[in-house]
Amino acid sequence: MHILIVTDAWHPQVNGVVTTMKNTIDRLRAKRHECTVIEPSNFVSLPLPGYKEIRVAINPWTVGKLIEKTAADSIHIVTEGPLGLAARVFCKRRRLKFTTSLHTKFPEYIHQRIGLPVNIGYRFLRWFHEPANLTLATTSTMVAELEGHGLSRMRAWGRGVDCEQFVPDRAKNRGDRRRPKLLYVGRVAVEKNIEAFLDLPIDAEKIVVGDGPQRQQLQKKYPSASWLGYKTGDELAACYAEADVFVFPSRTDTFGIVMLEALACGTPIAGYPVTGPLDVVEEGKNGALSENLAEAVEQAMRIDRDYCRRFAMKHSWDSVTDVFERSLVAA
């Protein structure tokens, strides 16, 4: 099968959407499917204000010609950005069937940034995804939430982790540490609620891995934290494995692949009881959730790290790819 994937999020961006699609496409190709990706580097693009690593296509109207040229068997639209919008409009005009996916709490993000009412954001999402034959969302909790906002024809997709890349480091003797290591990995931006992590009233080394528009401001405000910037591969895996607790302070993420990566390294999760953590954390087994984040961290420090690893090993990218493959429709 020839599968066409249209996405506004692609390399060199570092986020859950790119990680999900890269792993899915790699496994689809391993199953002998042909995959063509329409992404920002195919177009004239400019950096998104405040996010220089994210480039936005400024001539997306040429998407239609690329879709025609590809003549793919199935079409999947990943994002609601300029390329996704152009592909949606073209497919609907030409009466081509397609599927979509929904990765983020877009209305909540926009509300936090510019104050746009959340109900207007969900009105846009209903409009965008309504023509799709099926829309994939990260988890069953997210599906239920989106259906409550009027979206339909939804399916839970799931997320995976590479348990060969992310492994525990048993050589570290945590019992000898004077202060525990608390880790955050992700974009440094307002919607990630990182200050809740940095403000924790716990005597601990706080480590931030990642970058983003809020880094300069927060690094100046919290100079005692360790700001490591982006890390990938073995360096990232080592950061997870060396931490005592992985703190996930976001209240708006739909999943958070970083949580599975931390668990694969044997590191328990502390977070809020909201969409995302609720679908990953088994209370008292691989982490702790509480409206009091400090209490969640204290509880997570007592978690069995071996169980964290066993939990992660049940979540493979192969199963995620299988769901994606079964959801495709003939264009």
C-alpha cells in the first residue's frame, strides 16, 4: 500500500508528534508499505514566532498538486497546521477519503497563549476533523474527552517506547545521594507548567532537559536548576536512568511519550491526575498522581523501579503501528 502522510510537525522538531510518526512510518516501511511524507521542508517556510525550531509553510496551497502527483492509496493528515488545512480542503473538494489524528489539546494551548476562548478552539477542531472517515487520538481518556466536545468517529491510538534505546542504569547507587534527582524532559513553554516543577518545596537537584521559548526567562528565574538543553539517544536515556523521579507537571498534554521513556529506564512518574498521566500511571505501582505535586514526588520515590521497566515493555511501537494501519481507508 502507498500511504501519504501530511504533517506540519517533522524533523528537526523534537516533540511527541514527530516521535510518533517517525516510529510509525519506520515500521510501516518494514512491513513493505510505501510511505510518502509531505512536510514543511517541501515548501517555502518561516520559523514560528517564539518557536524558532518550528518552521511553518507559507505556500501550502501547492499541497494539492503533491497529493495528485503521489496518487497514494491512503491519505492521513497528522496536524491542523497550514499543510494539514490545505490537505483537508483539497481532499474534501476532490471527494477523497482520508483519516486524521489529534495529538494535542490545541484549544487549551491557544487559550493559554493568546486568550482565545476554549469553546472556539473546539469548534475549529470539530470543523477540521468532521470530514475525516476516522480520527485517531492518543488514549481512550482523550477520546472520551473529545467526544464530550462533540467530535465523532474517534479511535484510541496509543503510544509506544523503544525499550532497547531506553534502559535502566543499574550501576547508579541512589542510596548514597545526599539529594534526590528530579527530572523534567520536554518543551520549555508556558503550556508545560514547568514552574510547578521548579517551585517544588523539596530539597532536590532539579534537572530540565529540553528547550523552548520560556527557557531564557525560567533559567534566569531558577538559576539553581540544571538546564541541559536538548538531549537525544544515549545521553537522553542516561538522564532518565539517573533520575530518582520523573516529574510531569503538564495539565494539557494528551499523553507524554517522555513518561514511557522514563519508565523504560526504571524511573517512576509524579504528576497531576489529568489526561495524559491518568492513562500511563498506575497509582502506587509505577508512579503517583496528586493535586499536591510535592506529595506525588515523595510517594513516587518509594516506587519499585523494576515494575516501571516491566510496565514500559508492554507498550511497543509495533502495536501503535498496527492500530494506525487498521485505521487507514482507501482514498
